[in-house]
Amino acid sequence: MTDPETFRIRPARTSDVAAIKSLVAPLAEQRILMAKETVAYYESLQEFRIAESDAGEVIGCGALHVMWEDLAEVRTLAALDAWRGRGVGHVLVESLLEEARELGVGRVFCLTFEVDFFKRHGFEVMADQTAVDPTVYSELLRSHDEGVAEFLDLARVKPNTLGNTRMIKVL
């Protein structure tokens, strides 16, 4: 186990997009994460946090996407294979949850294969959509964001999310 002080978390910069794409690529091939077009990473860059080694290498990433007044999603959480199990994901998630608190978000959603990992961070498996008020649900249906569609469990995204578990944490 490496000392967590061997890396730091910082906001993403435009120069990090290539590294984010490289982190996501092998996970997308395994159908664990969804790859996005390069332009989508630039458009959502402000949502990303980067884990950077003391040597300046991008070793992990994660994003917090606000979906509604009291609801956000942790998405695109990834770490280099060599850094898995060394606290990178843990520190990224805690950083994103703190950011959600600072923004005033009361609940954070994720769609994941890593159920045990997120359970250790206080997330619970969502049984249904009762977490969302029907009025908010109808508003969220208007979103073009794929993550919102995944949260709503819409049929059009099911081919992309087979096997994933929808989880939520109350802050």
C-alpha cells in the first residue's frame, strides 16, 4: 500500500483531456465506463478532478455532474492499473462528495460495477425511482445528458448499462 501523500487531487485542466481519455479507454473496452467524444470531455472539464502523482503524472480522474438542485452524479471515476488499490479512487470520491456538499447537493448518484467500493463510501443500491419527486422526474426527462437517462433508468440507455448497479448516497 502506497502512502496517499504520493499524489494530490486538483481541478482538471484542458491539457488533461488526453490523459482522461487514456484512463477511460481500457475501461470502455471492458464495458465498465462509457467513452465519450473528445469534445464532451472539454465541455464537462470543470466537473473533473484529477489525481496527479508527485512526478506530475495523471493517475486518476473523476467527475461530479449536477443533475438537479439536490442531486448530482459521480461519473468517469478511473485510475491507472498501477495505482489501483492505492487509495486513488477513495480520495477522488471523497473529494467529489465534499464538492457536492459545498455546492449544496443533498444526494449523489452513481452507476457502477464496483458496488462494494461505493458501499464503503456510504452509497446504497437504488431499488426504484422514489428518490426523485415526480415533478423533478418529468423535468429530468427533458435532459439530453446520458447520465441523467441512466439515472432515470430509461429504456434507450439499457444496452449501455447492462449489469451496472444504480446507487445513491444521502449527504
